[in-house]
Amino acid sequence: MDDVRDCTIEQNWSGYSADEHAIWRLLFDRQQRLLVGRACQEYLDGLRGLGVAAGGIPDFRRLSDLLDRATGWRIAAVPGIVPDELFFALLARRRFPSTCFIRRRDQLDYLQEPDVFHDICGHVPMLMNRVFADYMQAYGEGGLKALRLGHLTELARLYWYTVEFGLIATPEGLRIYGSGILSSAGESVYCLEDSHPHRLRFDLRRVMRTRYHIDRYQQTYFVIDDFAELFAATRPDFAPIYREIAALPEIAPDAVLPGERAWSKKEGPCVSTARV
Ligand code: PHE
Ligand code: FE
């Protein structure tokens, strides 16, 4: 793990300017208003437990101590996107790689690469939840294995459609748990309220076959019932599953297959009703 040390940096919290903290405040205030009633309760609990708030960019050391006590995770400061193998190795050791820089004022609405707001406000609160914390570690181990087997593409789709863009069904309706949505003002509303995207029940093989766009709102979201279900669905050995889906065609980001049904609020959690 020497390369882990080589790739991690110091956050240098005292080096942030007043303007950088002000950008955090703008982003945070806006998401706070949008996320009540849209984010899942596990996320809101995590935010509160960490004391991540409008004050300014948090000090990673303080967050790591709180996280560590709750679920054994810590934050590893990194300069940007880290190589796949290192990323998985960090997750497998319950280290979450977080960028340190914050976007500029002209990028408040959209940024293609992760910044500290996405990583800390989007991802880290979910790691306060025990089941989700275990899922992320298992994903890291699964990533190392997928690399060896040559099936990173399929595994990355699972991350994309759960960790980054996942929705969860609750008795009150759909809620967001995906970090890519939680840190985006536009997509926080779009994913739940717009009539265009498909909202389909989570299915492991279906997700691993589905391509995605990285530069626009998603055309399909996958809905889980709870985190224990997600963890259970991903527990089996993926090696035979990779072989099985390798023989099947990929699925376009906007496709709905015959027999697939949209998630319907009326019917309660994830019970399907034709709307396709
Ligand atoms: N069970 C998966 C495997 O054998 C590992 C994994 C767990 C992957 C959770 C993703 C999420 O590869
Ligand atoms: Fe992310």
C-alpha cells in the first residue's frame, strides 16, 4: 500500500480562502433547501451526525474522527480522480478518497469532475450508515476482483447507478441516496419530479448491462427498497455473473425492456404498475 501514501495529500484546511468557504456556503444552503423531503433519511442523519453544515468547507480530520467512531471509515485527501486500483484499494480499507478543491463560482450548477462539495457533502454522510458503509467496502473489494477479471465496465455501472445516482423507495415516496444527485441542485429535482427519466426497480444484472452518460442528467434511475436489500443483492460472487452477462447485449441508457415497469408511488415501495 505504499502507493496509497504516495497518492494521498494533506487537505491544508487553513489554506482555503474566505471566498472558497463562501462558495461552499452557497452550495450547501441551496442543497439544504432542496433536500428536505427529497434526500433519504439515512443521508440527512449522516449530515447531522457529522455536523457538516453551512459554515464552510469542513476540516477532514474532524470528519474522519466522527466517521471512524461511527463506522470505521476515514477520509483520504487526494488531488483528483485516483487510478482505479488505488481507488478500490482505499475503499476496501474503509478509506474514502476525497478531493480538496472547490469549484469556481461559474461552476455552481455543474462540474464534470468531483470536487470537495461533491465528495464531502454528497458521499461522506452516507458512510455514517452501517449497512451502506459495509456496501462501500465490499464494493472496493469487488473492484479489485473485477480488475483482475477484466470486468470493470460492468462493475462501474453498479457504482454509477447506486452510489452516484441511486433512488430508494420509502413509505413517503421516492428519496435520493446517490451522491451525484445529492450534490446537484438541478438533478435533485429532476430525478424525482421530471416525467422524462425512467425509474425502474433495481436489478443487478440489468444495472450491470446498462450504459450511462456522464455529461447529462440520467435517463434511467434504479430504485432499491432498502440498503440491506442492495447489500444482499451484491453479496454473491460476481465472477459467474460477469460471464453470464458477457453473452448478453448492453442496454442503452434510455431503454426500457419489454415487461419492465416504472416505479409507482400509488402502489407503495417498488411494486410495479404499467406506465411504460
Ligand atoms: N460480490 C461482489 C463480487 O464477488 C463484490 C461486490 C460487493 C461488488 C458489493 C460490489 C458491491 O465481486
Ligand atoms: Fe462521486
